[in-house]
Amino acid sequence: MSSKKQKKTGAESINTRLQLVMKSGKYCLGYRSTLKAIRLGKAKLVLIADNCPALRKSEIEYYAMLGKTGVHHFSGNNNELGTACGKFFRVGCLAITDPGDSDIIRTVEA
């Protein structure tokens, strides 16, 4: 039971940090702009939704590995990732280029 509660607070922690990035930081939403940010070396962290297609997910992970960028697999689907970003549309993946006031990069990679 405690592990489920720990996972819940971990997901809430990611969501609150993601909301802070949306307010104070810079980010790229979507597959194509995420790949561009990784290729240019601007991306600090990449978040991928749970239901992202396998080929697309592996391609993003490969580019991120080449660019030494952190990857976090978001525990919800693309609807939930879009909602966590404060958007009214689905978000399959996003790249955080500037975290702003948030410490999301340290907490996710740790």
C-alpha cells in the first residue's frame, strides 16, 4: 500500500513541477519540435507519454542518448500529459529547454 501511495505522490510531484515549468520556463510540445530541440542541443529533459507509439518512443530515446539528454516516461497517457501541461489538447511528448523556477531536471534524473 505504501508503494502505491509513494508512486501517487511521485506523479503529483512531477505534475506540480511540470506546471511550474509551464509558467516560468521554456518548452517544446510535440514530436517534431522535440526532435528539433534535441538535435540542436537545447533540450534538457524529454517527457514521453505512456501511450506514445513504440517506434516513435525509441527514436526519441535514441536521439536523447546521442544528445546526452534525460528522458522521463510520464506515467499517464497523452491526454493526462496534456492536462498536466495545462493544455486542452493531447501531448505525446515534450522537451524542456529551460526549467525556469522548477527543479524538475534534478528530481527526475535522481
